[in-house]
Amino acid sequence: MAVGWAVLSAAPAQAQCAGGSGAQTGLGSVSCSGVAAWTGQAVASGGQVTYNNCLYKANQAVSANSGWCPGCSGIYLYGNGSACPAAGCNYGAQGTCGSGGSTPTPTPKAPTPTPTPNSGCTVAITPYLNVNGSGWQQTSSASLAVGGKIEFGPQPTSGTWSWTGPNGFTGSARDFTISNMQTSQSGTYTAKYTSGSSCGTQNFSITVTGGPTPTPTPTASGSCTVAITPYLNVNGTGWQQTSTASLSSGGSLEFGPQPTSGTWSWTGPNGFTGSARDFTLTNMQTNQSGTYTAKYTSGSSCGTQNFAITVTAGGSTPTPTPKPTPTPCTGCVGGKQVSGYFIQWGIYGRAYYVSNLPTSPAPSVILYAFNNIINNNCSTGVEQAGVGDDFADYGKSFPGDTYNQPLKGNFNQLKQYKAAHGSKIVMSLGGWTWSDGIYSAAANAGTLVPQCISTYMDGNLAKDTSDNAGGPGSAAGLFDGIDIDWEYPGLCGNNPSCGASSADKANYTTMMSTFRAQMPSGSILSIAAASGADKFPNYDAAGLCKSLTNVNVMTYDFFGAWAATGPTGPVSGLFQFAGQSALAAPLNTYDTVDAMDWWASNGCSASQLRFGVPFYGRGWAGNFSGLANNGLNAPATGVGAADPYGDPGGVNDYKLLTPCSGTLTDNDPTSHTSWCNSGSQWWSYDTPNSIASKEQEKNAKGWGGTFFWSFDGDNGSLYSAIWNNN
């Protein structure tokens, strides 16, 4: 994974007029009389609209809900999430409105809010409800029948939210759904919004009518008085608000108590323990009858709930379906694999979908980046920024999907791609942003491994009731393996308080051997591994490679603008550049061949190793005109220009950096990498020619293949260069 890349799970904030004051800088006053405000409507080429007190003229025909790029000052992703076209801005600024026109701020859902201030919180909250999927209504009250569902989605979309409601209900998401509603869930749901020192509140009055009205009875223990709402799903027949169930041997039982926040711990028959709120027991037997006790904790509050489960003899005990042994790679030349990362969040601002993946040839392996590890469990069923995005994974409907199918989203698209093109699909866990959970999980492999295998290899995704997706076996047959991207054992990457320790080295080896022992025969088991001499001491290469199919050595991010003053250097040099050996450690050790040689000489076979290619570049700002070696190894004054997707400055997709806007050093004969110097910007990236040199070295060394980060960064030429020289 590329260092510093953020996981995006929501569209960025609106762009304002240049200057940020609501007026277009440097333009005079114009009349906006009779000009419609822009609220997402289609606009013909040459048509005019007003927005944030500015008059804009469409440079080209703009479809409804397209990207808003006023004056090229920024991008506002609206509606379908499409961005400003690469060919230019959708609109050109004409001037500041002097008269007429209106200046609404578009929202994804609807009109001006009616505030409901309370206790000094005066921010206006706009209430929205969606009853039984019938569409959003701007209202704070609703009535529905038992068994229905209701989605809450107040605005504004920024800030933080907290909720209270009937039966001890609490929540922290702005937009969420409650399914299978019962009469006991009638009442007032109160939302509190906070943004800095500002706040606002809004009450929602919900009435559930008809049908049975079971009232959950919390089983308090000691001072644990939080009410727990019990839910059970027997044999996939749907959720029931009950704490008792009877089923025949061989059946399945899903537990899903509420509230959905906080932490959970479980005890049950035969020493059963657990830490997930929602989980499924499959192929149940009579000795699993008994009392399962859930304990909920949130801060100083807690609650307990007993579930009485009876498993009776008689039902058929299903025979597990043998797990197939993956066939040899069908998309390889000379047995050399070509693999790449497909990023979960690419379907938002980047608008990169599975349907955009190359097919001729198809990649050997597609690594899905990423899912998270939380509380020593592989986490699915979570839709929370910075934590998980099961909507992108398996909840989002694509063309051809239906609401009732259990597998939607990227996962279903990948399953269809796999069936059509034969690529292997591997779940990658962790990454730069989500490695925190691996430190603890590696020390608790006995808990982590069987749960992860059940989740991905057996396809038992957590049920997402809001999107009617997931459940036992919902992803069966999709994943061919698991990849661990731990950045980094023994060291902290993104989070300086990650919990790294000297025990990580041994724990990593144990975790991977545990995976190998329990995974189906022939499954892919890989890691994304460090390429720097400063990190090598924290890997037991020989111990790891006894268990691994592949080691994907991240031979990129050698130099970058996290060192904003330089020196400039290759993001992914094959060999060291002239003068690199004189730099301070560890910069004087970074290059692809030395990294691969370390892994090959410390217990891994060359055929297990894959070297990494970045489909992006890293760059700096400064005065690079007239410098020796076209600005290589030079001081800088800051980070390079930011990309249009909200990532930090200093990193940009290859497709946005080519062709070079200045002087290109293409496939430097010493380091075999490339860089572009425009005078004020200096960018390092790979080109088809430098990739050809790397592929030749791979073949000479006997490395097992190539992988890259990530599909969406390419214009097609880098991927083709890998295959053409494989």
C-alpha cells in the first residue's frame, strides 16, 4: 500500500468560490437576474446558473448531478459521485452576482431546514426519514407497521452525531437504518449534532403499529442496567426480537442484540466466548444447547442479556462441501504472476469500478484493499468512516442487482469478474490506515484465524440489515486467499500509538503458520512486506516463508514529500541512483534489487517473491530549474501539488502526471526509474520504459512475479508494459 493514502468512505466537502468568501476573486459584479440557482440540474452548453453568489456559464453540456467545479477552485462530488472531467472545468465563472439570482447550497437530499433548537444548541437540523425504502421525506415523524424499516438521515452531513431512543437505543452514525421494527420501538428518537463549539438537536416521533409487541426484558446484573434488545435469526429466516430459540441439529443461528455501539463479550456452553455483537453459529449440535450470555459495555455503562438456545436431535447434519483446490494461474506468462490492488473506496471520487478492470489479459490475482481487523476479528458489517465500509464491499447495488440478493457491492462485481476471466480474488487486511488492529490480533491468532477464514474463505459475512446484504455463505466461492498488509511489525506506521512491540516478529510468524494450517489446501496466503533495511530486523523471513504462497515486497515509497524539504529521489528505483550512497541512513539503503535480495537470502525462495510497482508518483515543489541531473537529489521547499481526490499533497496518479509537463528523464540508466522536472514541480514515477527494465531484472533473478498499487492510477500503459515484458 502507498504510504499516506487515505481510506475515503464519504464524499468531500463542497468546494467554495475561489477566495472562499462567496465571490469569485478578480471578477467584477454582474447581474444574475432571472438566472436559476444550481441545485444539480442538467445544464446545456453555454447555459448559466448561480452558485454561492457567483454567475457561472457551462463550458460543455453538463448532465444532472454531475461534478461541480466552479472556476477550477475545487471539486464538489455530488449525487452520482462523478468528478470534474479531465478535459476541463464544467463551468467558467462570469462574475459576482450584483442583483437577482439565488444562491442555495445544494444538498444531496432536499430543501431548507427548520431548526429545532434545544438547551442553547441552535444549529438548524434538517430532518429526513425514509420509510420502507420509499424515498427520502423531509419530516420528523413517521408511522409504519410492525416488520417495516426506517432510515434516519438528518443534515448537515458534517460534524459528529449522537442518538438516544426507546429501550436504551443509542447511536453515533448520522445516517442509519433500523429494520424489522416492533411496537416497542415506538417513541422519540433524539439526534444531537456537534461541530466544534456549535450544536443542534432534533426529535423524531416514530410510531410502529399492528402485529405482536414483544418487549425486550433486560437481564441486569449488579449495576449493569442498560437495556439490551435481543435479536435472533434462526436458519436465515429473518430477525426476530426474542431471547429464546429452538432449532434442529445442523441448523444455523445468528445473534444480533442492540445497541449497535459499544463493546461486547460473550460466554456460553462448552467454553464458548466471543467479542462480536453480530455473529453466526453454523452446523449447531445438541451439545451447544444452553444459555448464551451477552455483556455490553460503553464507557461506565453496561448491560447483560441471556439467550436460551435449544438444539434438538433429528435434523440433518450437513456434510461440509469440500473446498476446491485452486487451479494453477491461467493468466500467467512463463508462470510469472501479475497482481494488483483494487481499492475499496475507488468507487467514490475516483469513479473506478470493477467494470473498469483490464480483461486482456486479466490479472493473475486481484488484491482487494482493504478490510479491517478490530478486537482480534476480521470486521465486516461495519459502515463507519475510518472503521469499515460494508456498503462499498457488499451493500451497494450495481446495475442488475436486486435488493434481496445477499451479495452486492464490489464483492459481487468481483465474483462475476472472476467467473468471466479466471482471476484469483484475495482479501487484503490492514494497510497503512488499518494496521492498528493487527498488533493485538497477531498475539491472538487462535481467535483471529478461524473467524477470518469463516468470514472470507467460507463467505460468512456479517449481516447488514440496512442494505439487506451479507449473512451465512453470502460470499462463498469469492475469495481464493488472504493477504496481510501489516505496516509494520515492531514499528508504528500511520498511528504513532499503534502498540508495536518486540514480540511482533514471533507473533507474525505464528499468525501466518496458524492461517496456513487452517486454510483450505491450495489457498493463496500472502503478505505485503517492507522493503527497507530499517524494517528488516522485525521479520523472520525464513519462518514466514514456510507458510506463505507469496511475499509482495513493497518496493516503492523509497523517497517522498513526507520529507518536504527533500532530497528529491525516486519513488521506486530499481538500483541506487548516482550519489545515493552518500545520503544518511536509511535513504542510502533504499532500492528494489537490494530489498528483494534480502528476502531471497534470508529464507524465501526467489519464486515466492513479487516486486512492487507504483501506479502513482511522488513529488515536491521548489525551484528545480537548471539543476544538475534534471533536479535529482535536490532540496525542495514543500510538497508537490495535490491530486483531485482529497489525498495529501505530494502524491498523484500516473495517469495525471503523464505526459510530463517539463523535462522527462525516462528510465535513467543508473537507477532505472523516471522523473519529470517542470521547474517548480519535480515528480518521480515509473514509465513503460523503466518497467521494462524492472521486468528484465525480475526474469534474470527468477522472482515469481509483479504486483502494483493500484489499478485506478493507470491509463493502461503501465499495466501493458508489465505484461509485454513479463
